[in-house]
Amino acid sequence: MEAMAKCQGWDVFESDGLCSVCGEKAVFAPIRPGHSLRETRCAVCRASRRTRDLARVLSRLAAGPGCRLLPEALPAMASWRVFEAQAAGPLHERLRCLPGYVCSEYVPELAAPGSCAASGLRCEDLERLSFADAAFDLVVTQDIFEHVADPWRAFDEVWRVLSPGGRHVFTVPLHEGHATTTRVRLRDGDREDLLPPVHHGDPVRQGGSLVVTDFGDDLPGLLAARAQPTTVGVHVAFYKPSEMPGIIDGDTHALYEAAYKAGEKAGFLRYNSVVFVTEKPV
């Protein structure tokens, strides 16, 4: 699949007022003033900007370059086998109507990976997916891989379960202007902090999720080296690299800690909206 140009002609601030997830006319604003523009929310369905950009990519892949609204693209996805590593949220609410849709969360405290909790929630470990080879035409993940103990094993697992021609469409907070950096090593229950700890917000776990890997501009090249060709589907630039936190260490970590204690962590962790597409050749 060819690399898509930045923004694909879409206005950075969505001046047409249409949400690509719910298709409704809406207002888009940060949860609080100063918070990252990547997290601006649709006033109707509450989809973040990164989710809306991901929905644009899905719409284009399903229904052609002229389609940018997910509700219009869903009929073209009716035969797709879809796995989303998330079981809640605005995108989940739209995709769950598809006959071949499967979703999960990683909640080993509630259910063993590959099984379902009493509530029906499926538990899956991205490093050890329980699905057969070539089980899905589409895998969707949003801001998950930075928290996975071994993200490269997880990327390999997603590749394994993709059918030929299948795609992994995903987001990670991208540290532009920097190389991918491992913050934490997690092995056999042991934890080694290579850099001071950073946590992102997590709707499932109080205290947030530990960041294991800071992904940089080299991510597509690193995946290509694993024979997993990856392109940038959308890159909407709100900030220059100098306006983003970079690799959080030293004095930068002290600023992060101060923002965390002041309840302003989401204003400190500013990223542009970048959506990646990994496509498995036929």
C-alpha cells in the first residue's frame, strides 16, 4: 500500500465539523484547556482526534480514497474479520456491528488470556494471542504497544494472525525527532528501569499504565526490518518536535513529575496524531 500524504487534504482542525467516527456534525475541543490536541474530543461520540484519524484511514482502506466517514464505510467492511484490542470506546461502538468483529482487553486478573471473564469480556495477551494463523483481515490497536513488555513479539503475533492482504492499523504516541528507546525491561516478573518511570492514563487500571517503550520516527523502518512493511497512514502535525516532550529523562522527567503531581500530565504529554498501517502481502 502506498504511503499516504500528510493529512490527506483534511484540515488539521476539521473545519467541516464532521466526526469521522460517528459521522455527526460536532464541536471538537480538548478535555481541558492546554491538553494535547491529539486528544481533542468529539462532542457527540467523544472520539479523540487520534481515533478519528484512525477511522479516516479505515474508511479509505474499506471504501476508497473518497471515503472519510466510518459509518459510510461499514457496509464495505461487512465481510472483514476484525480484531480490536479494546472492548470499549467510540470506535468499538461502531465496529461491533460487524459480523466478524472480535474485541478484547488484557485483564489477566479477571480471566486467563484466551478466555472470557464472567462478564463476557475476552482477555488477550498481545504477546501470545490465542487466535489461529491468518485469522483476521484487520487488527486495530490504539496506544497499546508502548505498554507491552515485549512490543516486537506483539508485532510478530499481530503479523501472524493477519491474513494475506490483511492490515494492522494502529497508533502509538510518537516521539518525533528521536529514535525508539526502551524505558523498562520486564522479564520473568523482574523489572529493570533503564529510564525514570513514566505512566500514561489507563481507563482500566488506577495509577495508569507503565510506559515500556518510547517509539520514535524509526518505527516504520524497524518493522520493515522484521519484514513487516509499515507506512504512515495519516500524520497531522499540531506541534514541532521541540514542543513535544521527547524522550523523558533527566530534567525533562522532573518537569513530567511536576505536571503529574499538579494533575496536568495530559497537558505535558503532547504528541501529534500519527496513524500507521502495516500490510501483509498477498
